[in-house]
Amino acid sequence: MDDFNENPSVIRAKEHLKKGSNILIDEGKRKASELYHEGLDKASEMEQSIENIVNNLAGKIREKPLSSVLIAAAIGYLWAKIKG
């Protein structure tokens, strides 16, 4: 068995496999990092969009507070009836 492990062809094959494995591992790490950063960018975009929506909604509530309260009460009433 030791003769097999000392065979130059086997040694070259092992080195080739090791090099190929390292390339695949490095590529996997690079891709994972890329996807992670893309996810962070998307999360940041979503956060900004939600913030804009909340700010717009808050502005509408400030413009018409009574209407906003009545609408919220109606929605709450309907929700209670549906869940009910």
C-alpha cells in the first residue's frame, strides 16, 4: 500500500485534487461574501423604503388627524369582526 502512495502519478493526482479543492473553496467563500454584501444592500434599500413610507404616512396623519383616527378605528372594528 505504501508503494501506491509513493507512486508519482498518485502524488500528482493528489496535488491536483488538493489544488482544485482549494480553488473551489476560495470561489465558494468569494461567492458567499458577494451574496452577503448584496443582501446587506437590499436590506438597506428596504429600510430606506419603509422609512419613506412611514414618513409619508406620518405627514398624512398630521395633515388630517381626525380622518386618520376615524379610519384607524374603522379598520380596527373590521379587523375585530373578522378575527372574531
